[in-house]
Amino acid sequence: MEKFINKDFSFTDQVERIMACTRCRLSTLCQHRCPGLGDLNAKVIFVGEAPGRVENPDLWGLPFVGNRSSDLLLDAIYTNWPKGYDEVFVTNVVKCNPPDNRKPEPDEIEACSYLLREELALVKPKVVVALGRTAANWFGVNEGLNTARWKEYSWNKRLLFVKFHPAYILRLGVKAELQYMAEFKFMRKRIEEY
């Protein structure tokens, strides 16, 4: 996959490509577009589904900000990677937020895939954490998340973990949130050994 990526472009080029992309209907339907955020030399990249609806325009264009699910993810990240965005990279499979926070359609995911491939080529992470079914499927994991979240996978010579999307965890309640935090702690320990 990565052999088709132009290695001579910068993150600024990548952001410009995201902002100018018109490959699918989301380019005209979205409220905002959202490139990844974090350390371009990060060992770990977290990949969610798509940018969510954010009510505060000052936060548009930032991944996983402005709602309770993003707060849960950031708590899990900062608990285990204290430097946060200075230590990890966070992005989404799809770079435009779908209308009404719906799931992105398969053709939208396909149209946007080249942008995620470019981010992966820029960051060159050793570890990928797919957050939710859409991200897990993008990385080739098609089994149920209840099973997948306890396994380790390999994707393009990278260690791949699958976790529930934080929005799903919030629907399950406080006990699930505590379990989620424990899973991240265990995952961090495994990543340190990698």
C-alpha cells in the first residue's frame, strides 16, 4: 500500500490535501474536516471512525475533542502517555464529519482511504490502535470487537490493537469506563515490550 504514497510531501501538504479533497459527497455535506493531530514521530497512532459533530467552531478541525467520548479517550491516552499529543498521533479513517454524526458509508471510506494511508506513511507508527468497528474493518479485522479487543494483530509489519470506540463505552456506563481504562493500561504495558 505505502509504495503508492508520495514520500516527499509534508504534513502541511497533507492538511492542504484534506481541506481540498472532493472525492466523495462528504466534501459538500460536512460541517468540518479534520486532519490528524499529534507527534509526527509517534510510536503509536490511534485511529477512530470520523470526526464528530462539535458545537464549538473553535474546536473544528481537531480529532477527538469537544464531547464526552473524546474526553474518555483523552483520559485513557493521558493516563498512559502523559505527554499526550506530544507522544501519540490521533486521527480518523474519514476526515470529514458525516451529517448527523452518521457512520460513513463504504464508498466514503474508500474515497478517503488514501488520506489515512498518507498519514500512516508520514507518522510511520510501530503500533496502531483501531477504535471501533469502522477502524478495525479498515485494518482488516472483521471479527466481533468483544473478541478482537483481547487480541494482538499485525498490519503492514505493525502491531495492531482493536478497542471499542469511546462513544460505545459511554453507553455502557461507569463500570465499562473503568474496564476501558484498565484495557488501555494493559495495552500500554504490551506496547512498551514491543
